[in-house]
Amino acid sequence: MKSAPPTASLRPRSRRPQAALPQAALPQAAPRLDIIVDSPLWQAQRGVKAVLRGAITVAASMAATTGGELAIVLTDDSAIRTLNRDWRGKDQPTNVLSFPAHDDFRAAPPAGAPRPRLLGDIVIAYETMAREALTERRPFRHHLAHLAVHGFLHLVGHDHEAEAEAEAMEALEIAVLARLNVPNPYLTRDAEG
């Protein structure tokens, strides 16, 4: 099945230093997560898979999404630039892309369909993400959790094209991140006006 085009990347703007993420407990209905390390750059960071599992588990719980499966591909700027160019017509690297598996994200799988249903893929670029975390003075793990949550919410049908959708998605991101002890990444942006 061909994936839907990716959603736009996220450009968080927080500049406050924050503490490390706690280990999140896994509920029984958490999505199955396959983490693919496609670039050796990711080896510079420890605990990346635990951060991603915790972020996805909490996001799924708070977005009322049960089951399903998704993949997170940890890649580099070169690979994500190619994806961004081919799928979005933007010939530049970005921090995160989401590729939903189908158009009706919130619908249950059809009767008789095998479980779990495929939610889609999230792709995160190391260099852009690390550069943003450094520039914004955010812990790498916090920024990674934010990008994973943002990407996951796109997979399950949230968007930020219209103002009302953007506000609802941002509020849910903030709530999920609060459960992970990650401060509001939009706080600085809102304060700057």
C-alpha cells in the first residue's frame, strides 16, 4: 500500500534547558514500534530508543489510539532532504517527516482485517534535530521526544493547516510532553509574540 504524502516538519522554538526524560510505563495497547537506525550519526546519543518508545506510548495513550504499528527511521540530513524534495517539493533537509499509511487515520480496521493496523512512518534527521536542540538550548532527548510526538500525532490524523487544528494539536503535544516531564516547547515562541 502506498503511503500518503508526508506532513510538514515541525520547527519548535524553546530555548530553556530542561531535565532528562523519565522512563514511561508501557500500557498494554501501545502501538508496536519498529525503530530503524539508518545513520551512524545516531550512535553519538545514548537512550534514543527508550525516549522514542516512551514518547510514542504516552502520545498514543493521550490521543486515544490503541494498537497499530509504526516505524521510526533515524536518518541524516541527506536522506531526509531527498524525501522532502520527492514528497513535498522542498529541496532542503528538515527535522521530521510523517508518512501516514492511509487516509482514514481514526477509523478502526475493516472487519476481518488483520491486526495491528499500520499507522505509518516517522523519519527524523540527526543533524537538523541536533542543531535545533543546540541552538534552542534544549536537551537533545527533549527535542527528540517532541519531534516523535509531533510526527505520531500526524500519523493518527492531527494536523496544523488550519488555525483551530494547529491550536488543538499544539495543546495535545504540550499535554503529552508534560507527562514526559518535558517543558512546553512553545513557551518561548509564545512569549516572543
